[in-house]
Amino acid sequence: MSESEQIVEERIEVEPLVDLETAKERKLEGNDHFRAGKWNDALVAYRAALNCLPKRPPKPQEEGQRKGLHDDLDEESPPRPKEDKDAEVADVSSPAVSEADKEHAQLRAVLNANIGACFVKLGDHKEVVEACSQALLDDPTYVKALERRASANEILNTWSSLTSAQEDYNTLLKLVSPSQATDIRRKLQHFKPRVEAAQKKETDEMLSKLKGLGNSILGNFGLSTDNFKFEPNGQGGYSMNFQR
């Protein structure tokens, strides 16, 4: 067997078996488990459905992707927002993308969003963020996924998560109805002080750790970080003075 034939054979072995009908059946099973309160069983069904679909093709803009708390599931593919009728799921702007590719992307988005809904119930908000981020890679305007991710990031309440939630709510303003937009604007009014407080807290914690590390080193020389004073130099920077 030639080297090229061997490579082709290896690639065929690792390609997932695409079975759209089975994926839809597993999704319905997952929905039944979800309604029955069997969150882990629902997760198994949704993940089994994902395994029946082709993997989402990677895109350059996904590098550095940021990683709504509604109880309802998506029975069908998410509707397109009225304000963006020409928007398409995933990277389907190219004529080369087939209708099958579009349907696969839509179903992947729904399944990942429903996985996020399961993790909402299980109280694992980091996994909610991850699952909804996967859904949004296939459909960046998926309202339910944006809502779930924003709400989960609010609960995580870190500087980065609150910043991410703020971005998602600003995105939702362009996609939801006027009445929903009013609620989101009201929520965003309280975000700036929360983000600033989280930033200050995490910065103080980081500086405290750095100071402790510095003292552990300087202590070998009979010094501490208190011997070094940083004062504004009037040019946007700081000058350091050593004091005994």
C-alpha cells in the first residue's frame, strides 16, 4: 500500500458516522429526559446526538473565542431575528455550503444550547458558558444561547465573566424585541460598577500575592517591599524610591 493510500485509509477510519435522523431522535430523547428532570440522562442523549453529526469546521476567528438561564428547550432550529433576516447559521455565506451543512450547523447549535440548559439545572455555570459558546460558534445570533451564557457569566461574577456577560447583553439588544431590550438596558445600567468592583478586587488580590512573593525573596536580604515606594512622576508613570 502506498503512503497516500495509507493516509486516506487513516482519515476514513477517524471520520464520524453522519446520521442526521438518529441525531434528531437522540435530541427528542434528550428533551423527554429534560422534561422528566433527568438532567444527566438528557446530557447523554444530547451528546450522543452530537456524535451523529459532522464536526464544525474550524474558522480562524474562533481563536481566542470567549469562553440566559431559560428553562425551555429548543425543539427546532432557532428562528432568525427579524432585524437580521439575511443572517445565516455558521459560515454559510459561501455558495459552496450545502443545505445539509446548514442543517447540521443548526442542529449542532440547538444541541449545544440544550446541553447548556442541562448544566443550568445542574448548577455548573462554567459548563453552561462552554456549551453555549459552542452553540454560538455555529450560530452567533442564537438568542437563547446568548441569554444563557450571559446569565451564567453573571453568576460566576469574575472580572472576565462579567465583561463577557456585558458584551452578550449588548449583542442581545440588537436581536430581541423592544420590550426585551428595555429589560436588558435596565440590567446593563448596573453592570459598570459591578465590572469595576470585580476588576479592583482581582487586581488587589494579584498585587497582594506579588507582594507576598517579593517579601519572601527580599527577606533573604533583610528587606521587604515596604522599602520600595512608588510615586507618580507627573508623566504618566511612576518613580521608585528606596527607603530604609
